[in-house]
Amino acid sequence: MKQSPHAVFKHLSHQIEEIASMYFSSKKQISETNIYSFSSGEPDAFSPYHLLISRVERAFDQLDNVEKDFINNDFFDESYPFWWANIYPKCTYYRYKRKAMTHFLEAYEN
């Protein structure tokens, strides 16, 4: 059964919201670990937290500037709701957002 375009869009958004949540949780975990750690200060680059952060940042680096704006403003820095309203018409916003989400998830999976 084929999903509606709206359902696919919501699914893509939900996936990236989960990735962003894991990203920020990983950042917090690393920060807390560093505070309470008596280690030499060298980060454990193979920890699941570092690996997830690296994976997100690598995916982000593969996007063009417009896609980076969409992913960052809509999922990672949500302090400016409707940031796009003075820049894009609503239909263009959703079209660019779908493209950005698709490219981000493809890059994240690779």
C-alpha cells in the first residue's frame, strides 16, 4: 500500500527529529563523562556517542548550503520558528525541506 505524500513527509521529519534527539543526548553524555572522568583527557573516538556525533556531522557536511539551513533551522536549532516565512512561500519551503530531509537521511545512512 502506497503512503500519502503527507505521511511520507511526516515520517522523514520524525526520523530526523529522532536523530537530532540522539545527537544532543550524545553531546550531553560526552560532556557529563568528561566532567566526571579522571582519564587522560583523550576522547574515546570509538564510543557510541562519538560515533553518532561524527555520523551526523559527516551527513551534515554532505549537504549544500540551502539544505544545511533547512536541517539546522528546523531540527537542530529550533529557536526561530517560522524562520523561513520571510524567505520562501509555503509550498517552496515544503519542497526544499523534503529535499533537504531526503538528502540528509541518505547521507546519514551511508
